[in-house]
Amino acid sequence: MNERRGIERELKRGSLELIVLHLLAPGEAYGYEIVSKLTSQSNGTLEVTDGTLYPVLYRLERAGFVHVRWETPERGVPRKYYRLTEAGRHELAALTEEWTTFTKAMTKLLRS
Amino acid sequence: MNERRGIERELKRGSLELIVLHLLAPGEAYGYEIVSKLTSQSNGTLEVTDGTLYPVLYRLERAGFVHVRWETPERGVPRKYYRLTEAGRHELAALTEEWTTFTKAMTKLLRS
DNA sequence: CATTATACCTTGTCACACAAGATATATGAC
DNA sequence: GTCATATATCTTGTGTGACAAGGTATAATG
């Protein structure tokens, strides 16, 4: 009881979209790949379940920030590849800016 | 239309409790005072409305992280003063740790 | 005396991270 | 052969918390 659910779940809010856009910046990637990458790195701090990621990707697509391409290999499960659009790059820049501003304000406060 | 609501609202999630605990660390304070302080400083980045803050304070009280004291001056509106408990100080330390870990992971990712 | 500032509280809305389910194919173990 | 695991996608429901928008009451100011 008293679960002590931690604040990581809340901390990710607003940051997750930025994380995904950033991961797509170097080139295209598919959903499962992003989940695996986030799970393996950063000691799981930025770990995300697939049930969380897929809605994010859908939102990004809906907003025009990513372009989607299906790839169906001769053997294997089809993959959905995501690639940043021009609008997506602008959004990435804007979110990075917002995130940095907020974090700087927090850091300044916590040091006072 | 297309409101572009920004991510600041989401970014505050999880951080706000930490902010309040931190502001109470030097000594007691009352709600309206905290709202004013946050509104005036940090270019409004960490600005909070009273409708947001009071529920936070209530949650902190409920969890035993703050102690509450009413002060009714001979003239003027009564104020509700909040002061950290020992459990509150531990929570402050724990949240600071969690926040720092998360932010470091994000910073590392964004630099890659 | 009407407005503004101080100081508190409540209700309803919205967004989103996540758990828990589901589907389908390929591979490896026994 | 079949049973489990890994790959890869998606959906539905739940809980949480920041906020808008309302409310009450007192003191100061023009």
C-alpha cells in the first residue's frame, strides 16, 4: 500500500514529445526501435512503454511533424518508419528552447 | 484558432510540488505569498495561479509534508502559514534527487 | 463609495503517461 | 510439432494534476 508512485511519470509530461523528435532528427526510425533505445539507455530513466509511445507518434503525425512510411519485408513483421518533416524540425527547435528555458529557471530556483 | 498551448503547463507537472517544498525550506510562508513570489520572479516561467497552488498545498498537508498554522491579525485577512515537517524535508531531498536525475538524462540525450 | 489588493477556496475541463489488453509473424527450444 | 519468446503494431480505460473560472471576505485607496 501507499504505493509511492514517484514523479517520473509526471516529469516526462511535455518532455516526451521533445525526446521523440530529437531521436528522429538524425534520420528515420520505427516505433519499436525507439522504445528499445529509450529502455536500454539512461538507466531506464527515460524508459517508455509502447502503449505510451504509439499515441505520441500518432499525435506527431497528426500535427504534420513527421512523415510515415510502411516497410513490409519479405519475411518479418511490417515496420512503420517515421521521419521528421520541415515543420517537425521547427517544432523540435521550439520545444528544445521551451524545455531549456524552463529547466534553467528551475535550476536557478533550486540553487537559491 | 490552433491555440499552440505550449508545453509549460505539462513541464510543471511533477516539478511544482518540488518548487513549493523548496520555497518553504528557509522558513514558513503563506499561499498568496508563494503565488506572488513565483509570479514576480523568473520572467513568469514558473508562474502559478492560486487555483493551482492551493490544491498543491492541501496535498502536501494531507501527506504530512507541511504543518499548517492560521494567523488572524487584528486587522487584515487571515493567513494560512505553511512550514516543512521532518517528512517534508526528506520529501524535498527525494524530489530534488529525482528531478536532477531526470534532467541530467534529458540533457545528456539532447546533447547527443 | 466604488474599485483594487489581499487572502482564501471549489468545481470542472483537458491532456497525457501508463497499465493491460489485443493481434500477427518469425525464431528458437524441447 | 508445438510452445515460448522476440519482434512489431494498436486500442481502451484510468488516474493525475495544472489551470480557468467561478466564489467569499476584509482592508486600503482614490
